[in-house]
Amino acid sequence: MNADSLKGLLENILEKKISIEEGVARIRDLSYVDVGCAKIDTQRELRVGYPEVIYCPGKTTEQIKNIVQAMVERDTNILATKASEEVFSEIRKICPDAVYHSLARAVTIRRKEIVTPDGYIAVVTAGTSDLPVAEEAVVTAEFCGNRVQTIVDVGVAGIHRLFDKLDVIRGARVIIVVAGMEGALPSIVGGLVDKPVIAVPTSVGYGASFQGLAALLTMLNSCAAGVCVVNIDNGFGAGYMASMINRLR
């Protein structure tokens, strides 16, 4: 339920296209829907602009199917993150038009179009190994209605590659920079642009990278003032935040 659908519901009641009792029954679902294993926040899109997202790890396939079924019945756009191919196969039994983004390990189901902001989001990766996390950010941002430009493999080991793409990066309204190893790239980008930079540390790297902790600490200690940081491998969080920034007027 978003603002437009709520307005439409109230207009239908006013014009007597549906009964007051049916309208009350629909409004009752505005808070949440209890499917046993989860309480689906059907009001979230109305409050924050985007529907609830399904985080798949820790949930059984049957639980995920129940959640998807309830959301499909309410004509909601659906994004499921960290989803396996097995989970996708089960979702397709409910929703044949579901799409699996294998690199991002994400499932998307579109029931309605989202208005695209004028600006675009740039997603920049330090290395090719960072692409799965970057792709999760891309899928999330596009799911939220944004245009995305992706710049791949421009890390500090060959920094001249970054400079060739600066026009595209500087043209974005917000920039996501994804890096593992020592995580230095967001600081460099932050010192070259006048746009907010969302840094995403990845768990890519050898032993002393501590599964992304080294990159996280580097990014948190960035001396570039326009850099903020999300959690390790959290491409979804970066894509969601970038979308919120891109929609600001």
C-alpha cells in the first residue's frame, strides 16, 4: 500500500464503488499481515517510499514462499536478497515472472512501475572480485526506480583507470564505491567529487583483511569528508540509501 493506492481506495469508498465494510477490511491490513512465520509490514511503502524487502538467509524456503505469496496477493513489488537458485526456483512456482539476478543473488518481482528520478547513481568497484556486492547495489537501486551507471575495476593498483571515468562518476547525483582488500578507493573518489559517496567494504582479500574488517576500518577513518560507510558486503544497504538520496528534491 502506497500513497496513490490509499488515495484510490478512499476515492472508491467515496464513490461507492466498494462498500464501507470492504474498505475497512482492506484498511485493516495497512498495519501488517501475519503469515505465521513473519509479520509483513504492508504499510512500509506508505511510510518510507519502498516496500519491505525479504532477507533470505536464516529463513526456510517454505517461509520465503509464504512471505512472497502474501506480498504478491497485495500487488507489491518484491525484492529478495541473498537468495539461492533453489529459493528462486520455488518463488517462480508462485510467480512465473520473477527474475533471478545470479551475480547479485537477488530475486525481483515487479507489479507496478516506480517513477525514475532525473539523476543517476554511479556504482564503482575497485576490483572485479567486488562485483557480486556491487551488483546487489545495482539491482537494489534499479528496483527502487533509479538509473545506474556501473564503472568496474578501477582500484588503486591502477588508479589511472579511475581518471578515465571521472566524467561519468562526477555526473552522478550519488556515488557508491565498492572495495575489498585495504578499501582505499572511496577516499580517493571522495576527494575528487562534489557528490555524496557511499562506501561499501567487501570481504574480498587475503588473511589480514579479516573478511572485510580492514576495508571497513579504512573507510570509517577516511579523511574525505563526503564519505559515509555501510556494513561489510551490504550492497543492498548502499543501493537503498543511494536511492533515497537520488530522490531528494
